[in-house]
Amino acid sequence: MKVFNSAPWKENWSYEVAKERLDDLYHTPKFVGYTLCNYDKLVGFIAGNKKRTPKGIVFYIAELCINSEEQGQGYGSLLLESLEKELINNDVTSIYLLTSKGGLAESFYLKKNYSVNRNRIVMKKSL
């Protein structure tokens, strides 16, 4: 909550909404997730799920979050690289995710050799 309620996201997560979001994610079929702790303090987590496609198994990163005070110390890289190793060992062919355009998260993924998928767009309809 603290991370996503702060800049650059500036969202409005309550405990109840965050708990429901993470509980739903955890119960998604083919869920994979890691937490990273420093002694008894949660530093961050990465989570998502595998999906079968005609081209093989893909993985969707739903959340990657590092405590604001711990960012810039390599923890995000550690979580992402650990996840990638497990996915390679489980025959996953690719990873995809959604993130804000032009922000630190986009820069992070570009440094990790992720690319912008020119064949896909994000579409939205407010209800």
C-alpha cells in the first residue's frame, strides 16, 4: 500500500483492497510468487501466473513491488532474476507485464532487456 500510494503511482490503496487484490492473485491458477525479507521485514515481492498459449507457456507479472526505503539496492533485480530462473526451468517461453509509460518501472524493465511489444496495445473502457 505504501509504495503504490506514493509517487509516482499516487494511487489510493486501502488495506482491505490490497488484501483482496493479493488474495485473488494468490488463488489464480498457475500462480508463482516470491517474497524477499530482510530478517523479519518484508522488502518486496513479485507475483503472477503462467498461461498456456499456442506458442508455449507465457508468464504474466501482475505485481513487482519493493519497499520505498529499499529501492535502488538491487532487490527488484534479485526478485526478477530469481523468477526468470524458475520460469526457464519450467519451460516458460516468455514474460509479459503492464507498467506505466515513461516512469522508473519502465526504465527498470528496459535495463533488464525487456522490450515494448509493438504488436499489442492496452485498451480501456471506464464503466
